[in-house]
Amino acid sequence: MFQIHVSTSINGDDTEFSCEADETLLDVLRDRLGLTGSKEGCGTGDCGACSVIVDGRLVCSCLMLGAEAEGREIETIEGMAEGQKLHPLQQKFLDHAALQCGICTPGLLIAAKSLLERNDNPTEEEVRYWIAGNLCRCTGYDKIVRAIMDTAKDMRKQAKPTKAAARKKVKA
Amino acid sequence: MNFQPGKDALKRSFDIVGKRTPRPDGLDKVTGKARFGADMTAPGMLWGLILRSPHAHAKIKKIDTSRAAAVNGVHAIVTAKDFGPCPDDVLDIRENVMAREKALYDGHAVAAVAATSRAAAKQALKLIEVDYQVLPHVTDVDEAMKASAPVINSKLFTKGLDKTPKKASNIAERFEFGHGDVEKGFKEADLVVEHTFKTEATHQGYIEPHACLASMGADGRGDIWCCTQGHFMVRNVCAGLLGMDASALRVTASEIGGGFGGKTTVFIEPVALALSLKANRPVKIVMSRSEVLRASGPTSSTSIDVKIGMKKDGTITAGDATLRYQGGAFPGSAVPYGAMAAFACYDLKNVRAIGYDVITNRPKQAAYRAPGAPMAAYAVESVVDELCKKLTLDPLDVRLKNCSTDGSKASYGPKFDVIGLKATLEAAKAHPHYKAKLGKNQGRGVACGFWFNFGGETSVSLTVNSDGTVGLSVGTPDIGGSRASIGNMAAEELGIPHDKVRCIIADTASLGYNDVTDGSRVTFASGLAAINAARDAIGKLCARAAGIWDIPVEAVTWEHGAARPSSPNAGKHKPMTLAEIAAQAGATGGPVAGHCEINAEGAGVSFATHMVDTEIDPDTGHVKILRYTVFQDAGKAIHPSYVEGQFQGGAVQGIGWALNEEYIYGKDGKLQNAGFLDYRIPVASDLPMIDAVIVEVPNPGHPYGVRGVGETSIVPPLAAISNSVSSAAGVRMTQLPMSPPSVLKALGRI
């Protein structure tokens, strides 16, 4: 069958692959590139387990064709940590026990990252609505919402110098 | 070195148990490295797909696979013919994984294909020609029980009656539990309330669809990698279905993306194995979400009558229930558990529960978290709530007055040991939630729930490495953090840091048989076995120290992670730590390991009380959960975070069951909402935080006091939410789910 050649960037690495015209990005990631961190829970864009970031936008990779990845920048769960250093969200999910079985975790982490890149001070309601496209059947979301809120708090602290630190700076 | 039941439970302090330690499988799960069912591949692997019946009930006259077999890339096709004779205990499973003479429900498997690509398999599936003769069907439990209903299985004669009927029907079995005289009890009551309730089937809703990779060799030996709650069960069932020796099949449990009972049986594993046998290549099958909903186990839908009598002071004089559960196309619904659990929260003189197991043209039901109990509790706790309202009594006081306590004779027979129901009710009464003010269109509901809990066959192996670390192999798939809990119990017992123990789920060739991860048994039974295995290893470590010191082994004790002379008479010897003894293991007799093989008893029953506030929108019928608090007895919380997680997760699954989730069948008997868009499980924006209050009444049957916590949490929510909505609406709700149309109907708005 005729395949389409695609050049793209995945987690900062230049990547090339060939795929069928009707093949989803999720199938390409999982079956052609061995990036099985993105999961298929439904294949219809209802569960968010396959969430990836494409050119800065949160996308269900089961709803996007592999061929549409041409020239784009794609971020997946495999690229979230920097080497051995976990992304703050990953660490907070562990600290808050915000996972049980872990199948929804990659998608939720990607979705949460996408939220915090836009809004570093979300309300609980904003967090709940932002991740409403990511189904979790184990946790009841309580610890997930807490982990995201706590990450945002820490990230704000780090982003803005504290008042004391700011005063010090002025003195210096 | 086995523990003394009841003697050492909780009369000690702990170093690791009760602490919120990091989870050993956590890093892999937040980085995408963890390998679940669908994440495995093999060289030369084929893709398997399953053709499913589009009819609710149909005779299969002929299957022609010749055109499908001609598709390029197709290497094997199987139908029921490829599954030969098998042991009786797996006959229904054989019929369920591949329809034989009849397709019994919409989604029933009829054939399967393995091909080099999914596209080729898909194309081949379309070319399989099945000649069906459509038969009349029935999907509703009450309809299925009528004499006029189409009989699904002409060989099914109701069991459990005084006389076995001569005519086949859809009623598989009748059960009865109870004691005393309910009629006499009703006469003693000041008020008797009776209602009929209906609940719709719900699905476990695990986010990971069933997935497996099977590989059969020409030598008759095979391997399966799959997401399951019990890989030993998968091995035994698949070996039985394919006529293999158990030792010829090795099953490895992948990480499992949720199960909740739904992965305690097989669906695709024997099919992949049969395809692999035929193709002589590895075959991977992954269900789609639609297949999961159409063909893997939902719960029963039910129809339940409950009648309860109460005195003006709140004393319950009698309780009577008739429960009708349809379990899909095969006998074996959870109705006996429902009937046994219905009145378990109450210490009653006169009680009776009758259950009917009914078959319909629906997928074979599978266990779902406390199977059968939530619906029974929903009906009973709704009637208790109604009595409290009518007699203007406080619902918690009434429950405190009538609740089962230590030594109560359970409605299903046995006497309870030490139990924590009263403690959960007291915790609920003292909680600020109970005193919080309610606004317009808002209501509060409370309900209690019970689950039996289970022990079961368990085999654990513990190895002491020469550097003083420990490997712990267990055979119960980790569905929500059990490796952390079990590893911590072993570390506690050995007296070493928790991160020196690596706990893994070993394959079926590495351990003795382990029952599936069910019945809330893992932290209890695998934990108990891990403690015993650690004690076994400690005995051997003490013997090594005794040898080094040249003193009798009886003169050595183990304390705080080291062997020590038990008294000054034993001589002056510097204590030897586990690491020090392990370093010399080679010179003192070889490796040190501990084992435990048991059929664990003493699981310790579990109770919970839930409290929920809801608000109804009288214009749309939408119900909002405002506040939710769980009070549950954990016996001893080994890892409190994961205990809270079980409480919260169960409550939210209950919220889905109460408000949104339902199997919707058309008149044609086809499932109309086989996807996550229309089968709507709760999302984050539907919910508030779920407060989890851990009550600890130690289980005398476990050395640390552990009770299983996984299942009880889904038992009270249906009733608690219905009581809350009934209170807000001012009408008794008697049907689940309480979706907007049904609430509007109850309010008389439509």
C-alpha cells in the first residue's frame, strides 16, 4: 500500500517515518516509533489517555493522523522529564500518590503541563474543567487535582522571587 | 514463625507500616516507561481481530471464512471449531470467548483473524460470511423471568427450588438466606415500608482495554503477556480450553490499567493463543473501547423488592428482600453475594433475602468491586432512610441502634468477629460534615455498606541478596499500589529500610498458584504471606548467626534488623545485621530465602458509612455532588495514601453508577452507547474533593490488623446519593441512574 513519508520533531528529536494515509498519530507513536507511553483508552477522543502537545496545543493523538505531523513539534510523555530530572508535575504526582493503576497518568501529566504553561495560578475549578477530557477511573481525581494545584504553587514560588529575595536584590 | 492470630495484631509500633513511602512502580508510571497490556510486541507478531455478532440472539447456521483467508497477509482464522472439548468448569467461558451454536448477545465473538497488519485483519473480518437466523431476545431482568419470555438456554432448569422444574426458563437459580420469622417481625413493627427498586447495568470502566500477546511454539509450549487481575487463572483457563498442560503455558502479568473485577476472567487470551497455534507466530489482540463495553463484563442490572419494619424508637423488627439480578447470557450473576450482603449492616432477629439468578441476551457479567452488594445496599438503605424520615428519626442514630457489632449473627449465617461498623458511624456523627448547613434544593444522605473480603491461595518467595537487599516475588497483580504495601510489610518484619526491598509480580512459572487479585485480598493475603516469608527467612538468618557464633539457634533472636544473642547466657556476640549475615551466606550454607504458601483465612469483613450532600436543578434535573465524605474501617492502613485512594475511587465509581452510567439497549437488543462519549463515567469537573476518613479497628486475623479496603467503598454510594437526592427532591427515588430525565420525571416536571 502507498505510504506517506513524514518529517517531524518528537520531544526535540528530528524524526522521520512512513505511515498509511489513515493511520493515527497515536498508532505511529506506539507501533512505528516505540513510544508506548501514550495510551489508547477509547480511540474516539473521549478519554485523553493519548494526549500529546502539538505546536503548543493539547491534542488527542488518536484524533490526529500521523501524516498531519509533518513539520510539527510534538511533545509526548517520554519527553517530559529532562534526563533524570522529573518535571515538577511528575514529582508531585508521585508525592501526592495521584495515581493508582497509572494508565491515565501520561495523558493527565501532558494535559496538566499544557494547563500550567497557560495559567500558573489556576483555581480548583479551572483545573477540574481543564482535565475533564482525561478520564481516570481509579482515583476519583482528588489527589490528581491536589498534585496539579501544588505544582502550580511551587512553580509560582520559583518563577517569582519571594518578597525577601526581591528586597535583597534591591539592596544589592 | 507463623503469627498467632489475634495475639499480635496491633499491639506494637511500626517503623514503616503506616508511612506514605514513595511507590516503587511510580517512576515508570509518570515517565511512560511502564509496560501495560498493549505495550508489548514480539518478532514476527501478527495482529488479531475478532468478529462479533450484530444480533442479540441468533442461531449461527454457517460461517464461511474462505474469502477472508484469501486476503494477503492473513495467517490464521479461528471459530468455535478450533476450541475442542474442555473441562466442565470452563465450558461457559469457552462459549463466551467464541460463540458455538448461537450468538447470545450483541457483541458475542463468532470468529477471529490474525494478519500481518491491522488493516489486513480488518479487511479479512469484513469478508467472513456468517449466516444467522435471528431469534427473539430479552434484555430486561423482569421480562426475562416471565413465562412468556424467549428461553435462551433450553437446558437451563432452575436450581435451588424444592423441586427442579421440568420446563426450561431463564431463571438459573434461587437462593435464600436469613433467620427468624419475618412475618412475626412485621407484626411487631409500628411502621412497615416497602419499595421496588431497579438499577441498570454499569461497566467497570477501566481505562485500559483488554490486551494480550500470545505465542505458541511448535513444541506445544506457549507464553502469554496480558493485563489481568490473575495470571495464574489465565494460565489454568487457557490451558483447559486448549488442552495444554499448565506447565506448558507461562503467563506474565503486564502492568494493569484498572480492573475493578472486570479482569478476573478471560476474553481474548484463549483466542490469541488459538490463532498463534494455527499461525505459528505471536499474535496480539487489543480490544477497542466498543468491544470492551459490548463484550466484556458489565455488572448485573437488577430489580429488587425490600420490606422493612421499624418501631417508633427506631428498632428494626424485620427485613425482607427479593433480589433479581440478570448476569447476561450465562448463569453466575452476583445475586447470592447481593442477598448475603443486603442486611449485613444490621443485627436483626428476623431477616430474609431471596435471590434469583437470571440469564438474558446481554454480555456475561463479570465481577465489579464488591460484586452484587451495591445494588442490594441501595435498596435496603433507601427503605431504612424512608422509615427514618417517616418516623422523624436521625438516620445515623437509627443505624447506631441497629448496627451489627462484635458477635452479631450476620444475616447470611456466621457470627461477626471484631468489626468496625459502629466506629464508622460514630466517626460520621462526630464529623463537621454532618452539621453543615444545607441550602435550597439541597439534601444530605447517609448509607452504610459491607463487604466480606477474601484471603485465598497465595504463594510468595523472598530472597536475601548478598548485599543485604531483598527481592520479593508475589503472584497477585498490583492494581493500585500493592507492591508498595507488601514490600513495606516485608521490610517492617525484616527490620530493613523499605527501599531495600524490591517487590515484583512474578510469572506463573516462578511461584505456586495464586488466586486472582479480587475480594480485596491482596494487601491482606499477599501481605500476610510476605510477612510469613520474611519470618521464614529470619529463622534461617538466625540459624546462620548461630552457626557463626557457635551457639544453639534457640539462643538467637531477631530484633531491629539484626540477629542477637537472646540472653547473656548465650555469650557475648555483637549483633549481626541482615546485610552482615547475607555477606557471609555463601560460606555458611548458600543463599538465604523465605517462602510462604497458604490458603489465607481470617480476611476480616469490612464496613463503611458514606455521607453526601447533593443539589438538584429543578429546571434541568441535573444533580450536583456538593460534598462527599467516606468513613471506612481499614483495620490497619499499611499505606494511608493508597487506602484513601481506594475510598475515593470507590465513592466516585458509585457516583457514576448513581447518576450517569447505564447500559442502554434498543428494542433490537443492541447496546446503544458502546463508547465513553455516551457511556459517561465521572470526569473531574463533575466532582468535589472526596474526604476520606480512615477508621482503624484491627482485624484479629492479620499480624498487623489489615482488612481489605478495595471493595467496600463502592457499596454505600448508590444509597447515600439516592437518599440525598430523595431528600432534596422531596420524593423517594427508586431507580438508577438518577440521570436528568429520571429526576425531572420524579419531580413531575415531565
